[in-house]
Amino acid sequence: MFWQNLENKVIGIWGMGKEGLAVHKTLGDRLHQTTIKLINEDNLADINNCDIVIKSPGVSIYRQEIVQAKEKGIKFTSSSNLFLSNRRKETKVVAITGTKGKSTTSSLLAHTLQHLRIKADLGGNIGKPLVELCDSDAEWVVAEMSSYQCADLQGAADIGILLNLYPEHLQWHGSHQRYYADKLNMIKQANIKIINKIDARSSELAHFTDAVYFNDEKAVHIKNGFFYDGTTRLFACENLPLLGAHNMQNACAVLSAVKIIGGNLSECAEAFASFKGLEHRLEIIGEYNGLTFVDDSISTTPETAIAALKALDKGQNLTLLAGGFDRGQDYAELIDYVSKIKDRCKIITLPDTGERIAQAAQGKITIKRAQNIKQAVELAFEITPNKGTVILSPAAPSYNCYKNFAERGEDFANCIKSLAK
């Protein structure tokens, strides 16, 4: 939707978070014959008096109010759509999505391009709201795209990357199958599609004959601790200072994009080495009372908790703090994984999903229940043997107790420091 399509219209902005505020400012700067209505849960009926509604990502497109408004001819769009339509013609877009790892991957790609002297901006679900980048003079905008942003995307990114697909966000999408379909909406429209060969759901559901695959021995992949492009050895994986096989696999997506963009893959070694990992993503808080504490508060699925355990397991004792907002996820796979190392791995559960984890793990794994992060940290100090590792990787969102995963991670770090001797 172009700026001229919004002139002389009644525009609703639904949601005044970071994106909504950016849209409001942008429209105020660019449009002069437009009426703007601010929509929230208290005045939803006002959407029926709008010509066009620009909604925030957190508002599900499947809400009945939106379905009914569309039937009346009211149009809906988003910050992402406005950006794709109105960006400078010289600016190209690489959009990155996936259930997990997209923030780190997007940040790593933007960092790498900048190191290679390719002007790049970072936006979307991380960095700046995309609507703020319409006038960016960057050669490439790296756009992290959540499933919410992908669902109603109308326009093609120059490059689209799909990292992985796990069951997630059931309440917004209504079903896991719809969640997968909404994720794939961005990939289907992308001019060049880059897909994870070794992620089962991605390979099965995103089956495009023209796709470029990473983690494929014919393309960019990992072998014996090195990144390879086909048969060409590039550089050691240890150049990238991140924990976890999943981060190395996602780095292959970055190298695949750099190759398409025209960057020198060998020069990426230095770029990777200078990359700083993001907070609350396998972030080592430090050593306290002989124990190492790791903040992986970003973990909201059982799969990511398993990935965290795999990344940190060096044969030492492990204590996993897990539990949070209940989205109906299945924890059988997580419990099965922990049961294989149950002689040196314990779980401390947190509300709300913690009770389901505890019930399912009863008799299989050592379980301790905590009512909050502070109690969980106290228990971790008590039950974790010396030189062990304590991991907050909740396998659930934070919304039952915290406004976001960052606040949960910060509380974890504060509790550790206040309780340590």
C-alpha cells in the first residue's frame, strides 16, 4: 500500500507499542489530508469508521472484529507492508523468520554485511520498526519477521530465509498448522528462498523447487568443526563466539545470504569473530558459589530448552529451570531428553507449565517445584553439585509473571547476585 493510497482517508492505528508509535509519527510526517484514529481494546468499534486500519503485530488477523470489518470493505495493513511498498527502489530486503534463532541470525547477518562494507540496516521484530526505514540509504535492510508479521505480509522480500519451524503461538494463530502456513507466507513471496535442509518441518512444508538450501553438503554447511561451501572449506566454526549447534547451523543461513548478495565468504571469519551475542540467549551470567549460571530466558518452546541443554552439556551436573505461560505445548520430548541424562540433570519447575512438566516427569527425573524465580534460584544453589551449571531455559513464554522474556532474565540475574554468598 503506497503513501498516496492513504491520503484523504480515515486511518486507524491499532496498538500503540513501538510499531504503532512509529507508524503514527511516520503518517504525521508524510500525510496532511488524513484523519488518524487511535484504536485500542476500549474503542474497537471505531475500526468500523475507518477506511484503512494499520494494526500492530500482536493483534491477531483472525480476531472476529477484523473478520467482520473486512466483510464491510475495511482494509487492513501493517508497518511491514508499508515498508515493502514505500522503501527506496535501491534498497533491497532480506527477511528472516523461524520459530527460534531469528534475532541472533538477523543481527549476525547485518553485522557481517556491515563488516564487508555493504551498507545494511536492521529492523522489524528487532532493531527499528520497518516503517522507519522507508528512507534508509542502506543497500540491504535485514528484516527479522515474526509469525505475526509474516501472516498478513503483502509483498516480496528480495531474499527470504526460513530457519526452522516448531509448534508455537497457538493463541494468535488458532492452530499449529495455521502457524506454519502464516510463517511460510513470507517465504512463498520472496524472490529468492533460503531454507534449512536439516529442519524436518521446513524441508517438508517449505518445499520449493527454486529454493536455496543451507546445512546441505552441496551448499553451505558444517563439517568437522568448519564451515564449508560445497567442497570448499571456509573457516573454523570456533570463529563464531556463540554456544550451541543451532547457532552454527543458523550461521550457515547467514553465509548463504552473503554468498547471494555477493560478499566474500572468507572475509566473514573476521566478522563472525567480532560478533557479540544477544542478551538472554545462552548468556553466561557468571560463576557464583562454584556454579555457572546461564540465562536463556528467550526459550519459549521445549525444542529450545533441549537445544540449550545440548549446547551447555560438557558432562557436568545440570539444573534446568523450566516453566511459564501455558500455551498448551507438549513437553514429552524435553522430559525424554532429560531422562537420558537423569543421573546428572535435575529440573526445577516454575508456574504455570511447571506443574504439567512435574506431573509428566514424575518417577523419571528429579523434580523440585518453585513458585517463582527467587525460589528456583535458592533451590538451584541447594541441589546443584559444585562445578555444575544452572540454566534458565523456561520452554514457555513469560507472560504469566513478566511483561517479556528480558524482564524474566533480568530477574533471574538479580536473584543470583542477591542470593550468592
